[in-house]
Amino acid sequence: MTALPRQSAVKRTPDFSFGKLLPLLIFFLIALIFPLLPLGDKREFLLQIGFFILVSGVMALSWDILARSGQVSLAHAAFYGLGAYGYALLLKAGVPWLVAMPLAAIISGLFSVLLGAVTMRLSGMYFAIATLAFTEVVRTAVQNLPESVAGGANGMLVPALLGGNARGQYFFALGVLLLTVLVSLAIRLSRLHHAFAAIRQGEETARVLGVSVVRYKLLAFFISSVLAALGGVLYAGKTFFINPLETFSLANSIAPLTTSIFGGLYTTLGPILGATVLRIAEEVLHGAVKNGYLVVYGLVLILSILWLPRGIVGLLRRGKHGGDL
């Protein structure tokens, strides 16, 4: 697998200037107003699209946080699925949903630390293959659990998030995305930003600079997987049903990767823009091309990546200087 683009580790930490934060503020303002608009008889459908745009944003941004440390992971589906199944099983055991949600995310994070510790010596395509294998191992393990526990290959029902209230679910997903954005911005404004950038530039160089490579890579993995698991919880609570084949599918690992690259790597705004554009495009193409929309969608994505190496953010900020948030 092709290595991710490198950026200098010595750039100054970005600041919270209004100009840099303005696009994010506009996005959240629009997202906040959207459910309050008179959407007519398509309200439920449009809120559902909006909900999954927000979940896609969480997934893409969580993957980008890991990529900042130079790790190209294909295990996002595993953490997404662990979050979904962990949440469902905790609810089944009688744990309140407000406790089950963060607990499922933390459990997913612990699995990521285990995976990171085992694969720490790997890099590049070897690391990517190892993370992909981990996803298959987790999927197989969940699929072979007794049906009385997790439904086996047939899957299991999940209680509706917030009683199935579409508007409430949307706002809750918006809150999770806001949390993910705040984590991303906190990383950008902390020493983690420099540590991750140094590791991405070269682990040996980072060690010479005094960076604890193992600790920071595991931390990046943990943060990323916890946020991905929250995306899985949202998915489970929205669809009311999960099964191993769909929840741990390769698409759930590839989509955050491609969305982040399309929007703009190593930024907070990029993955969110990528998720918004690609989700809307997917819905439009699905209606226009019917069964062939996936082929058209894939071609559009490939061409976009080829012609936009810095993603949408790079296109919008062409000619401008300074670090991106």
C-alpha cells in the first residue's frame, strides 16, 4: 500500500484563528439548523441521510487521527463493529445505554492497544495487512459466538437509540461528531501534533528527537478506535439490527480511508467535507444510476484522489499558507 504523504514535523502548531475555524463553525451551524427546517413529507428520509453523513464524518476523522501518526490501518471496521456489538451486548445485559455507549468504546480502545502492541514492529503494507487480518479474526469470532449470545451469523436486534426519535438521533450524532472534532483540534494544538508528525516523517528521526514512538502510536490507535467505536454505536442504535458480515465488512475500513483522503488528510475539516460530499453524491448516484451507482461512485472517487492530492481542503485553500486545522 502506498505510504501516506509526509509533512514537516517542524511546522508551528496551528492556532485557533477565526478564519481557520470559520468553515467548521459554518458546517455545525448548518447542521444544527437542518432538522429545524420545514422538510415536508421527506423529513424522516432526509434526517436519515443527515445522520449517516455525521456518522461518516466521525469515522473519517477518527481514521485521520490515526493516520497523522503514519499508521495506515484497515482495522477500522473491527473497532466500528466492536463498538456496535459491545453496545448491543451491554444493553442485553441490562446496562443503561448512557453507560453502555462509553463502555463499549473503551472496550474497543483496549482491543486496539492489544493490536497495536502486537503489530508495533510492522509498517507500510505489512501493518495494513495485519490490521485487515485482525478485522477478519474479530468478525469470525463474533460470528461463531453462540446464537443465544450475539445471534451468530444471523445477527442480533438492537434497541433503538433514543426510542427511535429521528430528530433526537440526528442531534445525538451531531454531538458525537462535535466531540470528535474537539478531540482532533485538541491534538492539533498539543504536543501530540508534533509527536505524530515526527513519527510520520520517520520513526528513527522521532526517537532521536526524544519522541516515545511506541507510546504515541498506541495512544493514536486508542483515540482513533474509541471514536470509531462510537460511530458503531450510532449505527447500531439507528438500524436496530447488526450482523457480522455487514458490520465488519471491508467497506467499513475502506470508506473512512478514502473519505479522509478525498476531503484532505491531516486536517479536521477535510474528513468532514469528504463525508458530506461523498454521502450526498452516493445518494444522488444511487437514484440516478440504480444498481450501477457503485461503479460510478468508485470512478468519481478515484479521479478525485488523482486530481486532488491534498483533497477538497487543498483545493479550497490553494495559494494560502499556514497550518490547516
